[in-house]
Amino acid sequence: MPIGTTIEKWHAGIGKAPVADVFNGNPATDVFSMENYGLCTFYVFWGVGTTGTATITVEACDDFTPSTTSAVAFDYAIISSPDTNGALTTATSAGFTTTAGSNQIYMIQVEGAALGSSGPNVRLKMTEVANDPVLGGVMVVLSQARYAEDQTPVATS
């Protein structure tokens, strides 16, 4: 299967561009619309950050401002070695706290159905717990498109 066949069925975006202190100020990603997608996966990644940590939550959003948010349950897995995925874990709406250490990826996924009446939009919130710079960012992939096309629609405001 040519790579384009897969790429055309999902939409990728920058949730938070990489910065020297990704958790500083308790940031959230941009808001992404799941109106035409069944699954959203956030990839929180960092290279350097030996002691900094954050609590990760996923929020359903009513619009792109967002005017109203509601934390929702989600699943996640950790990659802390070059190519070994950790076990898929379910987090409640309270989220989870990352583990201190360099070179990590957290794959966080939420199904559109989990957003309920608070959706159809979603964002990731990172609340700093241990204040020490972590060099990282967040990538977003929307998949399970309702209408797969050659060009995916814009999914942010």
C-alpha cells in the first residue's frame, strides 16, 4: 500500500510546537475538531527533562475558544526506550502524572464518542507538577475519518 493511502485518511497537526520548557505555565494544545474523525491521538514528546513532570488531562471543548471544557477519560501508553511501547493504560478524567526522565513519548488517545455532549472538539492540558524545564512538544493525529479524501479538512481554528 502506498504511504499516501494512509496519510490521506488522517489529519496531523502541531498541538504545541517544541519549546525549552513545554510544561511552563500549565499550557494546553490548540483545540482540534473531531466532528469528522473517530479518534484523536496526542503525542507528547521530549528529549531533555530529567526531573520535570506534568499532569496530563484531555478536555472536551464546545468551541475553538474554548468557552466550556470538560475533562474526559482516555487511554495512553509510554515509549521510554527507542522502540518499546508500554502497556495501554486507561486514565480517568483526572488524568495522570508523567514520569521524570529524558527521551520519552506519551501516546494519548481519545475516541470522539468519549467527548459526549461537551464536544465535538478536543485539546490536551499539561499542568506542571515538578517545575524543571522539559524540552518538548505535542503532535496531534486525527484518524478514523468519516469521509476519507485526498485532502483532509482543517481541524483547528
